[in-house]
Amino acid sequence: MITRLKQGYRDMRLGTRLALGLGALALVVFAVVGNALTMYMRDYLSAQLNEQLKIAQIAQSKSIADYGTLKGKKYYRWYYAVYDTSGGTPVLQKPEDPGDLPKDIDDFTLVAKALSTEDMEVTRTEHLKGQGQYRLRACEVEPGVVLVSAAPMDDIEDTVGRLITVQVVTFALALMALVVFGRAMLRRGLKPLSDMAHTARGITSHDLTDSARLPVRHDNRDGGPEVEELRTAFNTMLEHIDDALGVRTEAEQRLRRFVADASHELRTPLMSVRGYADLFQYAAAHSPEERDKHLARLRAEAARMGVLLDDLLMLARLDAADVEAPLRLEEADLTELARQAADGFRAGHPDRPLTVATGSDPIRLRLDPLRLRQVLDNLLTNAAVHTPPGTKVSLEVAVGSGTAEVRITDSGPGIPADDQERVFDRFYRVDKARSRDRGGSGLGLAVAHSLVRAHGGTITLTSEPGTTTFTVRLPPAGTATATQAEA
């Protein structure tokens, strides 16, 4: 039974348990206060009765001393007895009125005897047979004469009984009100905790939508500062979890998109290689010229697939830069690299007029010349591929505030605003309809972005109709993030 009650108590909600605990504590407090109040009232009324007995005995003692007998006013249901103690043993004198004595006077005699031996007034509470509780008081009227008076205590018991009844009823109502209203207040105060528990249950079911979050509030309502502090910490934790899940989801989506795009990009040259291989096999038995043509296409597709795989491998190595060092850093002149990239661009794209502004002074930086040249080639090729023939292109190299800057600008149609934030994503193309033979694989800008970041720099884009500028900023020598690898 006790085990069942304990289990039932454990199964209760926190607010109910706190309300019951508060009620039990209030019950103990009420019991202590009621008992103390009852004892005080009983002692107070007893003291008043003793004082009343004393005052009455003073007047009665004067009557006995003057007339030798008890005369004067007597109280209802009071008893009086006069004893002669001159011989050492109390001897009851004949009362004036037989109703002054109860049927059993043993208690009176004992009180009178006690006074004769203690030589002081004696007060006792005794139960008189057939009469109930009485307060007995003995005093010496004159030497050898003792007066014993007894007053009923029914009024005291009635008053104390009524007081106890009032206390029980009042405390019971107060206890009920305390439990009911206390439960309501506790439920309101613990509502933030209930909301947090509901949100925690939502987390277990992967429900991390905005509707499952608690608002972060720093006021002193709904549970006090402690609950508000817990609420703030809980919401901060939820935001961290949500951010972490968002990052993981975005990474998973990017990975799936990357795998799908890579598979698609590799599938095209592979299909071409297989098709041209079949044609080559057929052409080998016919025309040597046709065979050479198909063999050249096979080599071209294989080379394109090799470039794509090299770019993918480079991006993978850059993503794992904390494990391996993809860069081989050395002191190099950024200006000379820009001139070499410009010469290569003019040779490959003679229909694009290129303006170069590098200045006469060398800009010495610690970088990987091969990879930074790849960045410049990719940016220049991007300007050539995505602009019509005859579009002007410019290459500028300068030293800014603590950084070296390379700006590649073209006067083409520009890049739409919706696409500018995604141009550095892998396999992303602004012109979705452009063929892969003309538009590339969509990895050039992604490789450039990753290589610049590996050098500790940044690459930004500003574009509007008529002008598009890619700006590469590199840190001073010695601040590149990659570690040098020996050649």
C-alpha cells in the first residue's frame, strides 16, 4: 500500500506535488499555531478563574472571621468547605447550607491538608465525581481555619472547545484555498517549464520548426528570474541545435547536389568517349582521315574529363586542407604572374581586347605561383566565355590598405543579382542553357574561390549591366593560411 502511494506520488505532475507539499507544510504550521493558541487560551481562562476564586475567597474569609460562618453572596454551582486545622488534621465544619458541599469531599480534604502542611495557598484542578472538572483553591482565613472553594471549569472547556472548532474549520478552509489557489499559481509559474518540456518532446521527434521554439524573454514574469534564466539558456541551446542541423542539412544537400552534378558532368564525356570509340572502330576499316578525326575527338573528350577530375581533386584537397597541404608556398612576384596570365589570355582569346595595369614595382608575396596563376586564368577565361566577342577586359594589380589586390573587369552584359551570390558554388552556371563545350563545367570560379581562401585572401564580385568586376585580395607575405609543402 505504501509502495503504491509512493509510486502514485512520483507519477504526479510537479505542480501537483508542490501544491501537496505546500498543503502539508501549511497543515503542520496550522497545527502548531492552533495548539499554541488553544494552550494560551486555556491558561488565560484558568488564570482568570483563579483570580475570580481569590477575589471571592477574600470576601468570604471576612464573613467567616466576622460571623464564624460563611455568609454573603455565593456563585451558582460553586462549592465551599470550611476546615478546622488547629489539631493538625483537617476537620470539616458543618456548612451553613448543605448545598455548599458535593457528595464526595475527599478532594476538598486533601487540598486543605496540603495547605496546612505547605503553609501557603493551594490551587488544584480535580474531577469531582458526578460533577465534572472543578478548580479548587484553599486559603487560610485565620490560624487553624481553612477555606476551600471550588469553581466549575465547564465554561473554560466550552470556550476552548469552540475555539478548537473554529480553528479546525478556519484552517481547513484556508488549507483548501491554499491548495487550490496555490496549484493555480504554481501551474502559471511552471508554465514555462511545461512549454520547455513540450519543446523537448518536439526535439525527440525532430520537430525544430519555428513554432516549436520558445520566445527568448528577459522580464521577470512567468516564473521569476530563475525560470527566465533557464528559458534563455534553453532557447539558446535550441538555436544552437537548429543552426547545427541547418548546417548539416545544407552540407548534406550540397553533397547530394555535388555528387549528382559530378556524376552528370562525368557522364557526358564518358558517353562521348564511348560513342567516338565505337565510331573509331567502324572508321578504322574505312577512311584513315575519318579515323584520325574520331581519334582526335576521343583525345579531346578524355582531356576534358581529365580537367574536370583535376578540378574535383583540387577542391577535395582544399576542403581537407587541415589534413594535407595543397599549396606549395614560395616568394613570388604578383605583378609578373599577372603579366603571364595576360599573355596567355591574349594568345587564347585574340578577339577580346585586354588592358593590363600592373605598375612598374614588383609585389612580392608568399604564395603558390602555379595555383595563383590558375586563379587568374580561371577569372580571365570566365570573362571570355560569358561575354560576346569584342568585349573589353581589363586586369589591374595594386596594393591596397595592407593587402594586394587583383581586379579583373569586363564590359559584358553583367550577372543577374539573383545569381551573384551563387557564382562561386560548384557546378553552378548563370546561363543554364549554355552548352558544356562553351560554358565549361561550372567549377572554374569555385576552384578560384577555394584557392584564394587557401592563401588567406578573399574574392568578391560586383556586377551590373555593362561592367562585372572580380576582386582578389591577398594578405601580405607570411600570412597565408596554408602550410608550405616541399616540392
